[in-house]
Amino acid sequence: MHHGLAHWLHHETSGLLTLCAISIALLLILIVKVRIEPFVALIVSGLVLGLAAGLPVTQIVGTPLASKNSLLEAGFAGILGHSAAIVGLGTVLGALLEASGGADVITRALNRVFGPTRASLAMGLTGLIFGIPVFFDVGIFVLAPLVYVAAKRGGGSLLRYALPMLAGLSMTHAFLPPHPGPVAVTGALGINLGWMIVIGLACGLPAFAAAGLLWPSWIGRRIIVQVPEEFLAAAEETGAEPEAEPETPAVDRDEPALGTVLLLIVIPLVLILCSTFGTVYLGKHNPALPVLTFLGTPTVALTISVLLAGWLLGTRRGMTRREVSDLSLHSLRPVGMILLVIGSGSFFGAVISATGVGTALATSLSSAGLPLIVLAYVISCGMRLAQGSATVALVTTGGIVAPLVKGHGFSQPHLALIAVAISAGSIIASHVNDGGFWIVSRYFNLSVKDTLRTWTVLETVLSVTGFAAAALLSTVI
């Protein structure tokens, strides 16, 4: 009976697609209903899918003497070899910038440039710049006090200042390395990180303009939210976020120069891009190419920036080496769970590939005429809406889509556009099953209804505009 089912599944497109749908449904039930940690749910779903599809046990988990080539170990090892160092180094860099007061430096500089009448634009650009090396929720914790002060001084609804900042943080979190989701997708689809940065910016900046500038200016005149006095007092007196433990130990020293903060953020991006475009435009025998390739390897580029940050923001400003080490260690605590989700999502995707679901999907797509970039976006949207986590949506969709791009000769820019479509889908319509929804509601004095009317719409505008930009570019690249 079991072998008959496996035989049917391997030879019938509809059977494979049905089995894939059942495994995804199981994944969502485990995460949403049973409340199992996503990384455990991804492993369970992958194991069930592999066994139901009739894959040999030795192929799924290996043997006690030979497990390195199993889907389980290869799935984890492949993606974490690509992602772990990048995510960890990016986290440490963000922690050093956060603890040194880099956000305040950027905000004040932008306020001086744009003036009090354009404080909302300054807050948006602060979120955009500071969001590159800093996790989304940490960015809120650090920047919220600056938003309160800007709203009190500028007048009007708190939303006019909070939503632009949130849009900047959300865009960088979804579209740009070194954030975990984009890094995981580039690994799954085999994309050069430099192309992900270029295409992510090309699609993400128009999305930020729509969601972070146009939408707040419209909704901010219709929903008036005041800054709670206790929040404002906390911001003005201590500079700390209200009622929350700081993510990293505070560093009470003189603030760094603006140029130093921007330099540390830009260095890894520039090195990675130089390597990418050096490969395209320099000849294979050009002596500069090996140098650019080495320095532009994402792990090397981020290591350079982290070492500079440790000196420029740490020891040079009076921190002991022990303090720098403790700061780095503290910042890495939440990274473990993120890497487990990325690894287990890669295993789930490897099982999907081994079962032949990729071929079945490709057959269905060719007969239905549905572009791959649209399918990637729709799957990512569905995963996001069902279980809430953008990272889980990105990793799972990347695993489903990865087999579809193999053997089609897609260029690196086109693969990056598909990755951006997945990224855009992963942030659509944040609602009550998303932890970010409740952070935004709490920090900016919003009821559930008003959070749905403001933040949820912002995420949807960001998603749809980002995907539209990617779809448009895919017609010419």
C-alpha cells in the first residue's frame, strides 16, 4: 500500500502537489495551532513529507556511519555555511552602532538637513539607514524615543513620525542583507549577495517612498495619536525605551562622529558591490580581481567592518576589550533561534526538491502560464498571512521555489528579482499573529483597530509596491 502510494506520488503531478500542500498545511498547523517552535515544525514537516513521498530513510537522515550526504545534514550545512557568519557579524555590527548612540547621531544630522518641517522624512531616512545593520525590533526599541521627541516638537499625530521610521526598518529587514531572510533566500537560490543589494534597493526604495512617505502623510491627518506623557518623559530624561529591557548593554560615552557611523554601515556594502561588479567588468586576468573578490566576500567585508567598529566605537572611545566582548556576546543571544529556523527551512526545501515537487510545479506553471515571479510572491504572501513570521515565510518559500529556478538559465539579476518578490510577500498584511504587530501597537500607543488601519496597511503597501517594482524590472532584465 505504502509503495503504491509512493509510486503514484512520484509519477503523478497532482499527487506531488497535493502532498506538498498537505505538508505545508501540517507546518502551519504545528506553528499556529499547536504552538510548536517554527524550527521544530519545519523539521517535522520535512520528515513527514519525505517519508510519505517514499524517499529512502537513508536519503532523508543518513546512517549512523554516513549522515553527511543526507537531506537533513546537507540541508542545514549548506544554508548555514552561507548564512551563519553573515547574520552573526551583521548582528554584532548593529549592536556596536546601537550601543554607541549611532541612531541619535544620524537622526540629529538628518533633522539639521531637512529642518523641523520635514522631521517625518528625517525619521524615515533614519529608519532606512539605521535599519541596514540592525534587526527590526531592536530598531524600534532604539528609535522610538527619538520618534516621541520629534512628534512632541513637530506637532500633529505621532503616526506622521512613527510610520516613516517603521517603513524604513521594515524595508531593510525584508529586502537587504545582512538581515537573515534576504541572506537565506540568496543562499537557497544561489544569488550573489551584491546583486541582492542592488535589486533590493532598486525595488525597496520605491516601496519605502510609497509606504513610508505617501501613506503616513495621508493617514497621519486622519488618525490622531498623541505621545503618552510617560513615554515622552522616559525619552527625554533617560533616552531609554519605555518599559523594556535594552537589547544590548548601554555605553555611556561621547557619541561617535556622523562620518564614522555612516562609514561603518557603508563599508561592507561597498566592498560587496565592488566584488560583484568587478567580476562582471574586469577581465579574469586583471590583478585587481582577486583582491576585490577577497575583500568583497560578505563574511570578509562584514568582518572588516566589525573590527573597525570595535576599535572606532569601542576601545578608541574608552571601552575595555572585555566590554566590547560582552556587548558582542549579548547581541548574539537571539541569533541562535534565527539560524535554526533558516537551517530547518533549508532541510524542508531540500526534501521538497528531492520528492520531485519542483518538477511537478514547473509542469503546472508551464501549462497554466503563470510567471515564476508571481508564484513566488503568492506563496510567500500565503505563508506570511498564515503564520505571521516574515523570516519563516522567506525561508520556506525559498525552499519551495529553489528547485524551480534550476536549469532555466536565469541571470543573477533575474534571480535577485525573484528573491525580492519572495521578500515582498513575506511582509504583507502584518496582523495579530505577527509579533511585530504587537510591538508597534505597544510602542506607539495604538489600539488593535488603529494598528490594523495604519501599520497593517503600511506593510501591505510596502509589499505590493516592492513586488510591482520587481515584476516591472523582470520584463526588461
